[in-house]
Amino acid sequence: MKNTQTIVFVVFSIVYYFLPTAAAHPPSDSISSNATYLGNEGIMISGRDTKLLFDPFFHKDFGIYQSVPAEILIGLNKGIAPYDKIDYVFISHAHDDHFSAPSVIKYMSRHAKVRLIAPKQAVDSIVSLTNNEGILSRITSVDLAFGQEVQRIITDNIIVEAVRIAHAGWPQRKNIQNIVFRVEIKDDVTVMHLGDADSNSIHFSPYQKHWSSKITDTAFPPYWFYLSEQGKELIETTLNTKSSIGIHVPKKIPKNLVESDKVFFHLPGETAVVLEANRNQK
């Protein structure tokens, strides 16, 4: 009997000793996909096994928007954590505050496995500067007209759906190929980057079937979506998103944006969870 009591006591003591450790660490099946703000509309999405960049390389902020800090650019180009192991780079459109062809070429020449998905206008700029087949073979061009069907790009680990949506300031900027990318990292997270989309609902309504076909975990709209009723309706209802984080926010935050109580990125290096779930839930 005494030996039995001793064994029970030892087992209880071991379990009790390890309980705090078990409670302090989430189970290994718990996953978290994050977004890191780079500057202007630059975003890094870190999934479980896949990393995406949106609009990361540009040279102009026009004295208004957040540039990507030198330390982040160094981290990206040298592949220093957490800016390492990037799989895909996306460009929303070929404006100078979103895209620099020389910078993209420099990055892709250093990272031989990275793939680029970009509108034809951006791709044409790259092609005009390099004939490096090692780079060009890893580029997918998106050449969409207004009203054209959604373009789907499927790889081993992502599903990309691209739609051309008018650039803000439409129709004056109707010639700009602004692409809204909805990207699903398979068995992980789905995000949407809207580039400089105009927030008038007439641009989105022809694609209602597309928006409703899949839930987006987190969308990244330009901040002006939060400042109009149509923009808010698009984010809260039409685009079928669970959450959103505003981007393209000026250095001097607009007063009405602060008063909107919406979530937005403003300081490069900020991070946010875009999906938190159990591995078995998706």
C-alpha cells in the first residue's frame, strides 16, 4: 500500500510540475499567419510555409507616403529574417510609389527561386531593362482589360485570382492596369490586396460571383475605402472578407481616418495576425 501511495504521489508531482509549461505554450497544431507592413502598400504575408510580398519595391513617396525603410530593404535583398524565404512577389500596378523595375530585377537576380506576378505594364518595364532568362522565366504577366474574366494562376502552393479594377481617380487614370489580387495559400490563409482601386461599387459589381465564391481572411484596401459609404460597404459586405487592414495611409494620418475607428497600417515594421486557427480547421 505504501509503495502504491508513493507511485501515485510521484506521478502526480510530475504532472503538476509540467502543467504550467503546457499552459504557457500553445499546442503544436496551432498556427498563425501574419502580415508585416513594409511601407505605402508594401505588405509581407507570412504563412505557415509560404511567404508573399505585395508592392515591396518602389522609390518614390512623393513626400506624402511611407517609404520602405533602408533596414527593411536590406533585409529583403539579403534575405535576413524575417524577410527571408520569400516565394512570390506581387505588383498591383506600375506607378512609382508601388513599383521600381530596377529594384525588382535586382531582387530577383539575388533570389533565384522567387516568382513575380505582375500586370503587363510592369512586366514590360522589366523586359525593357533585362534579357536575363533566369529572371524572365519566373515572371507571370497579368494582362486584363476592364470587364474581362478573372485570371487564375495555380501553383503547387498558391491559388491566385486577378481582377482588373479601375485605379482611384477613374476615369482620368483608366489606362493604368490596377490589379486586385486574391491569393489563397493552400491549406492556410486567403488574403486580398486591392492596389489603388477606386472605391466606386460600379467597378466591383460585375464580379459579384467571384467575390462571393471564396471568403477572404484579411483584405488590404487603400485607406480611402474607409472614408466613403460605398467603400465601407465593399469591405464589409461585397468583398466577402472576415477582416481588413487599411494601407496607403499618408505620413500625416487624415483626421477622418482616425475618427473612423478602422484598423490600418501606418508605421513600417508593424505586424498583425491575418489568420489564427488550428491546422485541422482548414
